Amino acid sequence: MLDEALAAYVAAAREVGNPSSLHAAGRHARRLVEESRERIAAALGARPSEVIFTSGGTESDNLALKGIFWARRAGSLNRSRVVASAVEHHAVMDSAEWLGSHEGAQLSWLPVDDAGRVDPAALASVVEAYADEIAVVSVQWANNEVGTIQPVAELARLAADAGIPFHTDAVQALGQVPVDFAASGAAAMTVTGHKVGGPVGVGALLLGRDVACTPLLHGGGQERDVRSGTLDTAGVAAFATAVEATVKSQAAYAVRVGALRDELVARVRAAVPDAVLNGDPGDRLPGNAHFSFPGCEGDALLLLLDAQGVCCSTGSACSAGVAQPSHVLVAMGADDDRARSSLRFTLGHTSVVEDVDALLAALPGAVERARRATAWKTPR
Amino acid sequence: MRVLAAMSGGVDSAVAAARAHAAGHDVTGVHLALARNPQTYRTGARGCCTLEDSRDARRAADVIGIPFYVWDMAEQFHANVVDDFVAEYAAGRTPNPCLRCNEKIKFEAVLDRAVALGFDAVVTGHHARLGADGLLRRSVDEGKDQSYVLAVLTRAQLDRAVFPLGDSTKAQVREEAAARGLAVADKPDSHDICFIADGDTKGFLQRQLGDAPGDIVDGRTGERLGSHNGAYGYTIGQRKGLDLRVPAADGRPRYVLSITPVTNTVTVGPREDLEVNEVIASKVIWHSDSTQVECDVQLRAHGEVYPATVTIEGDTLTARLETPARGVAAGQAIVAYQRSPEGDIVLGSATITAAAPLAASRA
């Protein structure tokens, strides 16, 4: 957590008070919550009433997809189609799949090009074909694996012109690129605390005032009746502090970390000439570098680099921990081998050129060794 | 050394990894995902293929303070262990899948990958001793000894294996796990076959192989005594569940003597017809310089030992037993041990292909 967010958390956590209560302690807590709501709204180009606090990105995505779907279908049984990109985070993708298997939703997955970007023309043709059937459209602001930034404003306008609510998961984008809710034209937007130096377990769904959304959680009617449950005052205060700080530092951060990332990419390519940079070469999150190393298993590379103090990530793992080929890379047209040979390096606020030096010191040997180790897969 | 600890999620492999770490080795923990779909395998904390086991292994690695990864070995496991298990039964033999898993997965697929990634050895929680002299010996805990299912390992495989538990009893291992704060200290022992979730081997084979009706015949008279739905459902020495409609002339119980896949026949007879004095085996792994030795042989996992004269000729092992053994099944391993006060030494092993009464084999 950022120092200032931690300080805000500790200060608020010392005070007991339920922001829904009417007594003095409750009033104090409520004031902290509402000030936090206003600070987040101001930082993200939203109105305070549009900030619905949740437990984080997963809940916000579930609430947007399911809540807007239910509300839209309640208005017209015909509106039961969910449109989302093929490279969404699992919180969006699995919510859509669940609506398909439990609520009879039809699903349209928007394809991406080889850089991982949704073509607005693809959304336009889906909207044209199913204008009256679509309940909700969801396309992320930026991809969490390969870092590609989506043309959100253009997509949101296409949906809005057809009267369809557009949701975007901006968890990865916030603090990395400029994010403005009103300017984006989106009807709903997911953000979360722990990606911006705030606490884990607090996030928000920015929800346009006229967007109907059926709650997932019923109870005390907090948060516009869309999300019941006593608010975590300290978490909300720390979240607001982190959002403010990250938005304020975003431009300088993007310049510094983007340059460091470009250096990392250039040096990796020089050291491993056949490495393939995945995602858009320019229009991507500043801290993201994502490569496929032909002939390597990503998890073997991870093990070898981890042993030398370099932390990086492969795609996702199943519940038993087995590495799975990334659905993002598969959607970008990568074959199974390229998907399995991929590795993501993420730079952040604390990253310095010495980190890039350490990676480059370890990488060539690790790649060579991982290539030899792939022979183990040969069937006997 | 840089070692890879295979961690099943059980208490033995957790303590083995902890001991290797405490001994100053650079240890990396790896859990082998063996099920094609982990959710479909057993749910109790008894096997080695569940989400719970994967989590238990990770938790133990975190407590020990070592890196931990999950390696997907499902394809290799199915091709080399599960498919082999089914094919062996279909061929009228009785395989040992744990032995096969050691031979093909832990000390071949995993070891090869580990070596390629720069590791010097694989550490497991098997109960067996492998000391500086390079000899594989029984565990001090004879009841838990697993040298039988490790005897299939070659010299090269043993040179890259570390078994830190051989000098401890299971009770000591559990005690140490508790002392080290490993939550698996009280986890029940695994038993049965990890890929048969309900423990019903016959039902599993029936699903894999389908019904294959055939005759049950008398080994002495050739008389047809009954029928079966698949010879794979029978084991040499089996007495129960034969469901014979014709009683034996002498009224004594009958046992499965042999299974003949070609004619799909199960042959039964009296107990004494099960007795064999000579065992022939192939796929020989032999560590001794002598090709004829007086030693003990073990003919099944946790089975009794028989004093015997073992002769090695090319890839054939012949054991002449001093006292007859019963219920010797083709497909099982014969493991030769040399008695020793420091733990009986594994001389070698082979896969049983035939067994016969001495008189018959001489005729």
C-alpha cells in the first residue's frame, strides 16, 4: 500500500463507527465515506452518486454484467444477449458464461486482432445484427496480460448510439493511462484499490445515474440500493487516497516507466533475437512487457528466473495450479506452443534500471536452459 | 545440491522436503498434477490427485520456505501408468501402478525435466534407504518399507535420487512434521490406487474394457464350471467371488490358478495347485556383479519373502524358491534382497512373466 493510503487507513480504522448509523460516531464515519466518494469521483471524472463501493474488481465486474443484464431483461425479455471481447478478465468472461448457462443469455464474443485489440467494426456489426437483443456490452480498458489498450471511447459511443449500456473493466488502466469516466462515454466502469496502491478488498463500480442495475447483494440498501452491506470506512478512505495519488502521478509515471519498459523490450530483443513481443508495440500499458520465447515453456522460464530473484508471471493457472494456455493469446491467434511459451514482465513505481539489468543478466541463460528442458515433453 | 522435491501433499514428502532444506540443499518443491481433470478424482485426503492435495503441498512448501510449482504430468501419467495398467489387466497380468509411476514419471519424466532445468537430484518421501554407498535398502520401518516399488530404478536413476526418510519410522516422520509446524502431520496415509477414486478396481476396469464374457474352467479336468464377465476382474490366488455353480468333487475351496487372455479363460483349482517353486521374470534391473546368488525374493508389494537361488541370464531372471509360494501373478515385480543388519539390500528386480511348480518346469 502507498504510505499515504496506509496512513489514511490507520487513521480511519482507529475510529469506530458504522456510516449507516445516525449517532455521532456514525456521522463521522459517514462523512469520511462521502468525502472519499467525492474525491474518487473528482479524480475519475464521475459524479459522487455514480461511485458504488464494492469489495473489488471481481465483484464490480459481476455486478455490472449480471446486474445490468437482469435489469435490461426485466425491461424486455428480448434483451438477453451479452457482448464482450474475447480477451476479458475472467471476472467478466465467467460472469458472461454464467449468464449463458444459468440465465439463458446468448453470448457474442468480439474477436481481437493479432495485437489483442477489438475492432470497433466488429462491435458495430454485432450491434446492427442484434440491436434489440443486447442487454450489455463489456470491453476492458486495457488487457491485463498483454497490456493492449482498447478503443473504449469509440466502442462506448457505438453502444450508446444504439441505447445499449457499455461497461468497461478499467482495473489495469487506472494509474497507468488517463481514465475519465464521463469522457469515456461508458455506462459503467470497474476500478479496484489494490492495483493503485490502495488496500485489497475495496473497489468500486462507477455506474451512470440512469443505468438500471439489479443488486447481487440484498440487505440494508446501501450504495443506491445497488450494493447492500456496511461500508468499510477505513478501506474506502485509503482507496480514495490511493486513487487521488495515482491519478495525480499518472502522467509522470507513464513517461518514466514507459521509457524503462521500452529499454527492457529493446534489451530483451537484443539478447534473445527470436523473442516475440505480444500485444500492441506502442499503444499499451506503460509498465507491461509480454513476450513469447519460442521453444521454451513459460513455467520453466519462470522457475529459472525466480531462482535468480526475477519475478515474472505466466498466464493463469487452474485451481490445482496447472498452467493453462492463455485465452488472451489464443484469441490473438497464437498457437498452443506460443501461448505456453509466454512470460509477462511488469514494471511499476519502484522499478529501476537495475531491475532491468538483473533480468537481462539472468534471461539468456534461462532461455537456453528452458529450451533444453522442453525435450522432456517428447513422448516416449 | 540443487534438488527438486516431489511433494504429493502428504506428510512423507513434506518432511522429506523439509529435511533436504534443513540439510542445506537448495530445494524447490513441485506438485505433480496427474489427473486430466483434477476435480474428478478422489475427494478424500487419501490420494495424490486432488485440489486439496495440491493445496496441502503448497502450504507445506510455504511453511518450509521453499519455492513451489505445479507441474502438469497428466498426459505422461495417463500414457505410461493408467493406460499401461488397463492394458496389463487386458493381457491377463497384474500390474503395479505405483512402481510404474516411480519408473516412468517420478524418476524419468520429472527427473529428466529437473536435470534439464539444472537440478542435481529429485527428493521424494519414499520409505527406503539410499546411502553414500549407493545401495538401496529397506526402510528401518519394515511395515512402511517402499524399496519394492523403487527396485525398478536403474543405477543412473538412483544416482539422482534422494530418500531422506529411510532411517525413520512413520511415527517419527509424523512427530517431526508436527514439530516443524506442517499441517499435514495427521493426514491419513494414502492407499489404494490414486487414479481409481472409489477404490473399485474391478468397476474401473469394467468401464475401461467393457464386458468380455468367458468361461471358468477346472485346471485339472478342463471341465467348464461357470462363466465370467471379463477375465481382467480376476487375480491369481483369488478365492472369493468366483460364483461357481458346480461344487468341487472334494468339497474344498477353489482358487484362480491362471488367466488366459487368448481364450478369455479363467482357470481354477485347489490351493496346492497355486504353489510354485520357480519364478521366471524379464526386464531385469540388476545391481550385483554376481549372476547367481542365494538371497531372499519378494513377489508382491508388502508380501512375504522367500529364500531362493536367483540366476541372471541375459534379460531373464530365474528364481528357484526353497519353499513354495502361492498366488504369484505375472506382471508383478520380483525383487531380490540380500540380508543385511543395516537393512536388506536390493540386488535387483524384474517383471514376473511365468511361475511354475519345479517338477513341471523341469519336465
